[in-house]
Amino acid sequence: MGFLCIDIGGTNTLLGLGNGEFKVVRKVSSKKFLESIDSIIEELNQDVEIEKVAVAVAGPIDREKGVFYPPNIGIEKINLIEPLEQYGEVSIINDCTSAVLGEYCYGDHNCENLIYVTISSGIGAGVVLDGRLVEGADGNFGEVGHMKIKEKGLRCGCGAEGHWESFCSGNNLPEMAEQLTGSSFSDARAVFDKYREGEPDAEKTIREMKQINAQGFANLVNLYNPDKIVVGGAVALNHPDIVVGGLEEEVDVKTVNSSPEIEVCGLGDRSVLHGLRAICNDEV
């Protein structure tokens, strides 16, 4: 059975084509993909007879209508079923929910209570409890980036103040640095680069980021009591020693439950894609 797996992230889209396992994986910008779905799929050109299409999206979805509301890329909404149903039966899932499924099925974690957290352009989570995938009423489970960490602070993209991702996401870390220190950084990478160089304002920013992240993770531990938390997303995968290193110890002093293992996800930037593969292989 051939399948097409599409991971539509906040910046880039990964496409995987195959039969049981991936035959080919390609990356394009999400804006380009959403503007040229048919032509990009045709470019894969691998002579695979597709029967199933599984799509993961980084943002709000209306699964009943097949509508995705992409954040921050200049497209208000798009119906994904209409251009994709010509290729096969279409399933749509939240990207972090897909990621935790990928890690659970293929990540070699050997546990039944697993949380996946992405720290990227935004922050989100996927959860498996007692071996069962949690999706919520309409598939939008896991918007933990909108958990309130501080009473006041930076304004989140949703319009509220004090949310986890308004401080620690890749999009908002430079703004937190400027509010905290008065220094301007071009992007999140610049904050981490200056931190590694020992620049004081970058160091102050990263210390604050670590404390806020620890509180966010502690909240998840108190809520779900997992065996393990795995962390993905560009910010964490590009700087695992800073973002994930020492996190267990910081969480342990902030939670009622004992801190679980916290580590970088086993499948890297393909966790989401492998979750879609699990859906197509009927492993849910």
C-alpha cells in the first residue's frame, strides 16, 4: 500500500512517499507547498501508487471540514482535503500528536506514558497515556504553548499575555531578550550564538528561558505523570545541550511528581513524518 505523508510545519514542509517505509523524503517551504500543492507532489515522481494520504499541521484545524488555519505565513486558511483527496484517503492530525505517535511506534522508548514537546517557532505537545493516543474533542489537543506561565509579560501571537511560547519559542525569544535586557538580537539563533560566546545579556536571557521552560515542563509532569518526555523542534534540536541539558533537575524541584526522563526525541526532525507513517500503516 503506497502512502504520502505531509508534515506542514510553521516554516517548512516535509513530504514522505513510500510503501510501508519511506522511499523518498523532500523538504520545501510551507508557504510554497500550500500555494503549489499539486505541482510539488508531482515533482516527487517515484512511481508509487498512493492509496493513503496523512497530513500533520502545525496550527489549528477543522478536521470535519478539512480546513487548516496556518499561523504566520500569510495564508488565512486552506482546505487540505480538496487538493489531496485525488491521491487517496486523507487523514489530518495535529503535528505534535503525530510526533508523539511516531516516537511511540518507532522511537525505541519502551514506555506507555510518553509526552513529545516541540520547541520551535511555537511550542506544542503530543501525549500517549497508557498506550493510547490523546487527540481531544476536535483534534486540537496539545496547545501547551498557550499555557499561562506568568501573570503578565510578552504578548503571545494569540493576543494573550504571559503564555509559555510568548517567551521561549524561536519566534519570541529575541523579544524576550530585548524586554529583559534592552539588547536587540536578530533572531533566536543569535541569542544562542552570543550565549556560547559568554555575552552577558544573552546569558541572562537563556537563564530566564531555562526557568520558564522548566515551569512549563513541570506543569506537564503534574498533569500527565509521564514515564518520559522527548523534546523536538528546531530550537531544541539545534541547541540540545542548552535547551534539554539539565532540564530534568530543574523540573524535579518544581513538580509534585518525580521528574521523568527528559531527552531529545529519537527521530529528530522526522518524528512527525513517522507518526503519519504509523497512521498509514494502521498502527494507531
